[in-house]
Amino acid sequence: MTDDDTTDRGNIIEFVSLSAGGQGFCVEITSIREIRRWSQVTALPFSEDSVLGVMNLRGAVIPIVDLAGRLGLGTTEIGSRNIVVVVAIGSRIMGLLVDSVSEILSVNSETIRPNPTLRRDGGTSHVTGLLPVEDVMLRVLDLSALFANEGEEAA
Amino acid sequence: MSNDSLRETFFAECEELVEHLTEGLDALASGEWDSETIHAIFRAVHSIKGASGAFGYSDLVTFTHAYETVLDLIRSDALDITPEILRLITRASDALAVLVDTTRQEGAASLDPVRDLIAELDSTAKAVSADAPPEPDFVFAPVTLLPIEVPGDADDTPAGADAAADAGLVISFKPLASFYVNGHEPQRFLGALAELGDLSVRCDSQSVPPLDAFDFDGAYLTWHLRLLGVADADAVNDIFAFAAGLCDLEIRPVGAGEDLTDWSVAPPAAEPDTPADTLPGPDISPAVTPSPNVSAAPVPAASPAPATEKSPPAPRGANKAANPIQTTLRVDPERVDRLINSVGELIINHAVISQKLESCGVGNDSEIMAALDDYRYLAREIQEGVMSIRAQPVKTLFQRMGRVVREAADATGKPVNFISEGETTEIDKTILERLADPLTHMLRNSVDHGLESAEKRRAAGKPELGKVRLTAAHRSGNVVIEVADDGAGLDRERILAKALDKGLVLPDAKLTEAEIDNLLFAPGFSTADSITNLSGRGVGMDVVKTTIASLGGKVGISSVHGQGSTFTISLPLTLAVLDGMVIGVGEETMVLPLASVVETVRPNRSDIHEIGSGERVLSVRGAYVPVVDLAKTFGMHSAGSLKRDRSYVLLDAGGASIAVAVDSIQDQRQVVIKSLEGNYGAVNGIAAATILGDGKIALIIDSEALVELVSPRRKNRPLIELEA
């Protein structure tokens, strides 16, 4: 399911490119369950600002997170044109609110450049690599790193 | 089906059988039983024995055999159910459950712990057969169930005149079509018989039709067997136990003067016109034919003889009785979860359709609306049905716990009265399964540490018989399970001393009673001065606490010196249904668990009193109840300001009352609980979520947590810790 598999299969990785907070990102397609329009959510008390609330996804209650907010890129202005990308992180399912989703990219893993920025605390960054596509650069997002602590904090 | 999954099925069945066994024994103990109860008990043990043999679990076979022998004597009225016997067979049932469990986990079980028990069972059985004169008449009295065989029996009994050195059995074995459908192989059975003694086999193929009339799925062959050197038909019956109901089996002793060459010809002659597949006929013909031979049956066969005649009805009884006994269906829980979700969607879908129709101007009295009502009714019914699959009563678990307590009582020599209540309380199956270990531990603790010895109890003026009570109940959206004993209560001084000793607390720490009690849950804490077999291995309550916490639950202790301790486990019902009151809070809709709602009030302005800044109390019939503004507590926008007339819901939770100010009260209904923890995490003050008719999510409020949230002084822990 993860990197090992994909690298074994001729180093081709498929990404979905999306934009949030004015920046271009891409997420491995294997972690994406579906893409849907924004619909009203039910707010959760005592939640982080980036957690917009919970949504009913065919009977499952999934939290919806503003990706831009989570990344510290400000708050996404919510409108009917926003897109929710439903992702699976480990056993958890959640929705990410993004500005738009553009395309599916098949890229050779060798074209991904490492993220040269270093974190002062030595921790792993949630941007694991940079992917140049035509004249733009997409940030390869590691969702499990981004949401590593989610779910434990409130417990 | 792989061997592994077969084995899984075997153990699952064993569990069910042990359950039947326990139920039967409980009935015996309560005195409400009849012969069918005894039969059911016997069958349960017998079936375990049969199946264990098939899987090569010889230890289980050995044990069940000894057990079964005693049960068989009871079944045939040769042994009275005295309290001693009842205790013996109850202990055996407990031991059997443990053996099955060990075998499941470790692939084999040692008989060492039960050697004494086996010896006891054996000697009980021997004592009976020694002093009981051959009483065939009484023994096979139940046989009269089968009128056809009565004449045969009647002939039998006076028969056994002369002794026969060459005891033997003549067996007619005619598999039915279902025998083959179930994957049985006649050769296996013949092989097993050959191990018992000298076996001659003749196959009767007379009934095989010409090829054009041949049904490939049909059963045409009859085996005529003669087994020399075996007088005990039970051994043969055991071999055929698996094929009970799947074949026609006739066993009779070899007649003394019987012509050994011609022995098998007579019965088949009657067969060609009785196609075995459908008719029970074959039973009759051999039964009649052998009777002249039987008249010469040998004396020692007197006891086998009744057994022989009795055995055919046994499987038959088994078939008949199998119906009233509750059988279960094993389904992958994920399939049920999918169903639950789909049904939830169905109900929401109904709401959507009905809203759309209304907006099209379809009147409520139109036919389509009436049909839609039926739709809703059916959907609700399906929903209830599906939900009830996932939830299971705690009964099975409690029965198992009864065994644990009995074992613990035996091991410690303390007389214990185990009381279980609320056995019909339903919990999600997953939770139920994972509760077994912590509960076992807690109950052992209660017996081992909680209850005093009989002498001490007497000295304290208590009845010698200690009480351990296990209860389950639904309380404000949780399942609450309590383990209570009427022992000495927690010895706080000793706990504190031990904790100091182990460096769990600082010497100058001032601890409240509750804090001392909670030290029990500290890792590595064990108060037992001597390590007993039962508990006190140092992995104690902390493991219990961790397990319960991993199920999203909490454990608490309350203890009164000299009167006992109560451990309370409170668990969420992840997939259960909750009776809720649907309320409007600001722009959101929320659900209050109806269990904690006392009443709703619309008070006069003068009933609300401000205290200091922002704090308010509501006076209800002379009592002052703190007011909680839900919208404010949960940081939501309130649609109406405080000036507007609002409704108040009085909640009673965790021993305290609060008045919850809400913007509207919309409905009372059953809601499906959807856990937030799987995808998000626990939220303070919120128990779970549910999906409303319009597809929107409403949060279900945790009344007890809400009480704690708004009056943190009531809690030992500071509020910050909760959110950290």
C-alpha cells in the first residue's frame, strides 16, 4: 500500500494535485477515498480551529479539517465551490477542505526532489518532497505525519 | 473450508455447548428441570466429546468421556442428583470450559489439573454400576418414546438367558443421502469400528437401481457389520455420534446360536422396497427381523442390550431437541456494520423523499404518503433488527464469570454466593468479548482480596457465605457493569503503605480517600502479601484499567470499610441505540440522553436568579439547580440571547442535578449512536454523534461529563488535565 509497493512497481507513483491556502499540494492517490462537494458540517465543541466539524458520509461520522488551517496557511473561505477530499489515514477516515482539486499525476518517484527546508526541532516535516510539474512546484504532503497526533489529543 | 476455520467453528460450537451445559446445570441447581434438561446436558457433553475426537483432541475426549459416563448414569436414573453430584458435575462443567479454552488457545490442554476430577467422576460412575443391579427395565424406560421398538425391547429383556463368551454386535449401517452430503465417508466409520474389535463387513448393494434410474446424490448402500469382541454398544454409538440422524443404524448383540455365515442376509431382503433417502422405514425392518436372534442374547449383554436399544432414540431426541435450543449464526461483524450503515441511510433517504414530496405539494392524506408511512415503518423495523444483531446480551459473559467465581471460591476455600443481575443488558459484541479478561481479574480479586475468610466474617458478625455481585445496566448512554463484594472494604492504610513502599507516592503526599483507592490502578501495584494462584501477580488493576480505557470506558471504585467494595466499569455503547431528546442549541441540533432527563420546564423569569457574574440558578419547587448554557459551554453561537424565554431541561447525572438551557426542544426519539472516536477522538462533554432524518449530524451529550465540565470542583482532577 505504501511507498515500498509503488517503488517496486517501476517507481511510478500516482498523485492527486490540489490547492489549499494558495499553495499547490499533491497527495498520493492511494490514500484518497473520494472527492465531494462541500456540505454543511456539525461543529464540534473544544476543537481546534482547523477542525470545521463532522459530516455524515453515508452513515459514517467523519471530521472535516480545513487543510489550509491545519498547515497554518490561514482559513479557507467556505463556499459552495470548495471541495472536500476524503482521505484514509491509517484506520481513520477524514475529509480535507481544499480550494480545488486539479488532476491525477503519474510521476516517476525519481522526479520527486527532497524537501530542502529543515525544521529546527529536527522533527519530520509533513512536506516530504517537492514535485516540479511543468512550471509550478507541488508539495508532496505526508498526511499521516500531518495528522499524527490527531485523535489522541482530546482523549 | 480450511482446517483452521473448521477448528474455529468447532470451538465456537463448543462454546455454545458449554453455554447450554451451564444453562442446564443452572436449571438443575434451581430445581426447575425435567428429563429433557438432563438430556440436554448429556448431549452437550457428548457433542463436545464427539467433535474433539474428530479433531484429535484426545485429552478433551478423555475428560468428556468420564464426565459423560456420570451424566449417562444420571440420565438413566441410575444416579440421583444429590447436592454432591450436582457439585461434581458443575465443577466438571467449569473444568471442561477451561479445557476447551486452553485447547483453543494452545492447541492442547493438559489433563493434569483435572486428574483428580476425572478420578472422582470415574469412581462415582463405578460406585453406581457396582451397586446398581442390572435394571434394564428402568434404564430403557424412556425408550417408549419410540413405540415401534417396544415389542422388540419387551422381547429383549427377559431374553439374555445364557452367557456368551464371544460377545459381539451385529450392526446394520445404512447411510442416508444427507450422510454423504455432509461429507462423511463410510470407510472412516468402518475403520473406527475395526479398531474396537474383529470386524466383518458385507456391503449390500441390492438397492442400487439400474443406471437409468440412478440418482448420483442418492444413497443406496447398506453395510452389514459384525463386530466381535465388543459387547458395549455405547462405544459403537460413539463412533456414529457424528452421523446421528444421517444414517439408519441398528445395533444388536450377536445371538449365541446365530449362524455366523448367514448373519447378514436377512435384513437386506426387506430393503429394496424401502428407499432409504426418504423413508424412515429401514429402522423398522431390521428392528423386527433380529428379534428372534435376540431372544438368545447373552446375559452380560443385559446391560448393553438396553443401551443398544436406547441409543437409536438418543440421536433422534437430539434432533428433536435441537430446535428449541437456541442456535446462533456466525457472521463477520463487518457485514453487520455495513448493514447498519445502509439501513441508517435508508431511513434518512425516507426523510428526504418525504420532504421532497411535501415540497411538491403532495398532501398528507394522499396514497403515496400512506405508502411512504409503510416504508418508514418497514425501514425502522429493519433497523431495529439489524441493530439487535450487533448488540448481544451479557448473559454468556456473566455465565463464564460465574465459573470464574466458583473456581476462585474453590481455590481460596471461601464460600461465595455469586449473584448476577441485568443479564439481558445488551452490549456491542466487540466490547463484550474484550470485557472477559478484565472482569475475570476483578472477580478473582473480589473473592481473593475482597471477601474475608469465613472465620473473619463470622467474627465480624457477617454471614459466612460471602456475596459477589455482578450487575449490568444501561445508565445515561453507557453500559455500567458493577462488581461488588460484601467483604471488608479496601484497607486504605495498607494500600497507602504499599504505595509508599513501592515508591508510587511521595511520603509527604496528602491523599484523599478516593486518591488512595485509585492507587490500586497504578502499574505494578499489588496488595496481596502472599502471591496466590488466583491474583496478586502484580499485573492487576492497571491492566484492567488500560483494557477498559481502550474500550472507551472508565473504571471507578467505591468502598465502605467493613461493608465491601464496588468496582464500576462504565462503557460506551458504540453501536447501540439511545433514547434521546432532540434539542436545538444555537444553530446546532443536539441530543440529550433521555435516561438522564428528569423533566423539562419553562420557568417564569422570576425563577431564574443570577449569582455573581453570569452564574445562574433555577429554582425548581424550592430547590436551586445550577443553570448550564449549552451554547456557551460548547462555545457556539446562541440564536437567542439570554433575554428570550428559553426551555430548561433538568438533568440528573453523576449524582448531581443541572438545568440545561436550550433554545428549543424538538423531539424525543431513538437515535443510532455513531462513535466519534474512530475517526476523530473523544470530545469532552460529548458522548457520541448521531445522524438525523435530514442527514445532518447531531452530537449526543454526555450528561455526566457535562456535569463534571460545568462544576469542576466536584472532580479531583483539574479541568485542564482533561483537555490536555
